Amino acid sequence: MSTMTAAVLQRHGDLDAIALQQVPIPQPGRGEVRLRVRACALNWLDVGIRQGPKFGAVPLPLIGGGDICGVVDALGDEMSGWQVGDEVVVYPLLTCGECEYCRRGEPTICPHHRIIGEHVNGGLAEYTVVPARNLLGKPSRLTFVEAAALPVVAMTAWHMLITVGQLRAGERVLILGAGGGVASMGIQIARLAGAQVFATTSSPEKAARAAALGAQQVFNYREQDWVQGVLEATGGRGVDLVQDNVGGATWAQSLRALARGGRLVPCGSHSGTTFTLDITQVYHRQLRILGSNGGTYQDLAAALKLAEEGRLLPVVDTVLPLSEIHQGHRLLEAGQHFGKIVIEIP
């Protein structure tokens, strides 16, 4: 067998821009491994790339998918530490390892960074090739589908709350958009850190699921002024940290919901990249805005350890075969899901 089935993005545009095709099975090079992909979760990044990249050109045609879980199938030259048959998940960030940011342990701001599934082919195919240094062992208690639901959202939420946000026990944290993958991880990570967790979401059903994950109070942003709800719930004080992966549509409210000295930690902008800022509130209340971009290998390793212990739970909404990749994108864009949409490749 020399070819495999892959979901190939041929151009930017609607769902028809992605087509299932037979393409050559990739061969691992020096320091690389080939994986037999067993599951690959979808992210908003996949939708954004399909619609048209915001932050520069991506190579086309492209096999998307950065949330990869599978089995080591073949080894390249000068590769050590992994064997054929090992069950692994993939850290999706590729960095130079040499710039000042990489050397000081901040690879997420490496100016040369690339993302698997955006700048190089990803896991929405039967096989993929990745650097061996990007592998981590799959938590043994998890299925391939469950493990694929973790990498991007778990490392992103960990980086936002723990690495960048420096969340401490006893603090109050607000997680926006409970239902999304990063938010469902954020609720759990904040709870495990000992924080008091508030969340926003769009329906009673999603509110109940957010509460089950550890949110102590959930506000339906379609039915109430959630900023007022947060202020009332905190005695007018506000929260110490807001995890905002929504973007321009929520930044103004997020700043209003912060306590004096509070931190806004954003990681996304799918609702817009600009908004009107009242600068005085930032310096009068000494607010801090701390950008967070993805996560480090260490962030992902820490999250996977908690998953292995059964303390951090994958949140899977829908499992689809590769043949239904269009439906996966459709569900993401509709925004009715809670947790991850995972493509299973048996």
C-alpha cells in the first residue's frame, strides 16, 4: 500500500474546499516518526484556515488537524526514545529551538514557530509524520478519541491560567464560552488549582455541563447581563482573572468584570480583533492584559499527567469518521457543541 485517505484543503472557502483524496503515505526523515493516526480532534483553527488565514499564508494543498493521537508506525534515522507500537499524542508546535525565546523557555513566542496542521500537514489522514521530540505518551486510561480531545485545548488552557495567568488558590476566575474546548479544560484546571470558578455560556444545558465540570456559578449570556451577575456574585469586587478565548466581542465586558489588579488573559479572536478601549479603567484599576499563545510541551505534559491520574477529564461532544469531515466543520461553526469534535480513524 502506497497511498492513504486524507482530508485535503485545496483552497480557502466553504466546506467544499476540503476533499477526501488518496495521497502518498509520508515517509519519516531524520529524527521523525510516522504515526498511524487513530483520532484527530478539530479546532477553530481548522475552520479559520479553511475560511482564509488571518495571520499569513499557509501552504496549499494542506492536510489539517493538530490534535493527533495514534500509534508509532515507522521510525526515521537518528531517532531514539520511541518504538514501533508506542501509543502517543502529539505536541503540535514546531519551534526553532535556537532563538532567545526558545532558549529561555518561551517557545510559544518563537518568531519562527509553525503549527502542525497549519504550516505542515497534520493528522486528518490515515498516517502523518512528526518530529520525535513532539511526542508524548498517551495516557493509558484514555481511549485514542479521548486522548485526541486534549492536546491543543489542555495546553492552551494550562498556559493561560497557570503559566501566564499565575492563578493561585483562593482566587476568583471567570471562564468565557463554556462549551468550547479551551473553556471546558479551563474550568477543570482552575478548579484543580483551588480557584473559585465562574463561567458564561449560551444555554441551560451547557450551564449544567459546566457546573458538572466544576464551575460554581454559570451565567447565560443570552438571557442576562453576565458582567452584572459576576459583580453581584463577588460582592461588587469582580474576579481576579478572566480566561477570554472569544475576542473583540467580549473584551470590554471582561475588563469590567475584573477586580482591581485583575488579569485579562486572552488567547483567541474569532469574534473579532478590535474593540473600543477605555484606557482609564486599565490604569486606574491597575488591570493587566497578558497575551497567551498556545502552550508549551511542559504545559501539555502537566495536563496529561492529571489526565493519567483521572483528575482532568477529556470532554468529547461528537465522534465522526473521516468521511464526515464536512459535518465536523459544520458542527464547529454552528457552535452548539460542548467540548471537542473528534475525527476517529480506525
